[in-house]
Amino acid sequence: MIIKTRHTGLVVKDISASIEFYEGLGLRVWKRENEKGHFLSQVVGLEHAEIETAKLKVRDGSLLEILEYKSHPTMPSASKYPPNSHGCSHVAFTVQDVEDVCFQIVRLGGSVVNPPAVSDNGLVKVVYCHDLDGILMELVEELH
């Protein structure tokens, strides 16, 4: 039985650029390391895998892990992931001011998909954005 979420992992093309992007949004690097060896190769299912990873902490203590495969080229799909892609759809973050975070995302090289929209029940304002790798992010501002 699952007891808690450990982290969310995102494969990126350039880990240093992605760290700069996410730090610009308020996350902080907690751990950065190079991983390789039999155990890693067994876990990811790729022979001779070598990955540089960075775990970034969100203020609530949750973790975002970004991974750059050094041994196996990243295989990007679309330049920007559409919301209806099969598999992992998006990473969602709660933010204080959705318009300000959208501004920061664009300033840091990402993009905004839609203008912020208020839910029918008036409880949240939501926007979809893309990071540097086109990975879809959902930003939610609680309005209560």
C-alpha cells in the first residue's frame, strides 16, 4: 500500500539550466549528484546508465527531482507537451500569486499556455505553463 509521495521526477536536457529555472520560481537545491553503477542501471533498465540528478525542495518540504541522462541521450517528444499526452500529464504547484509566477516563468524562458482562469466554484485560479523542456506545469492559486 502506498503511504506517501516521495518526489516527482522530470527528465531534462540541461540540468544546470533547469536548476536555474526552478530556483527562479523559489525551489532550492537540496541534493545534487552523479549516479552510476549496477544498481542504477538495474533500476532504470538501461545498461551503463549514468545520470546527474538534482532534488529541489519546495517550501512545503515536497521534492522535485530533475534528471539529466549523461549516458543515454534524452529523447524529447513534442517541443511542448500537450495536456492530453499519454502518461504523466503535468506537475502541479500551489502558488501565492499566479500572475506573478506566470511572469517569472516567461522571464526565465518558459511559456504560458492559457490566461489564468477562475474555477466555476470561485475557489482557485489555474493556469498551465511549460518549463524550459516543454514539460507541462499547472499553477494553482487558492482564492479562499
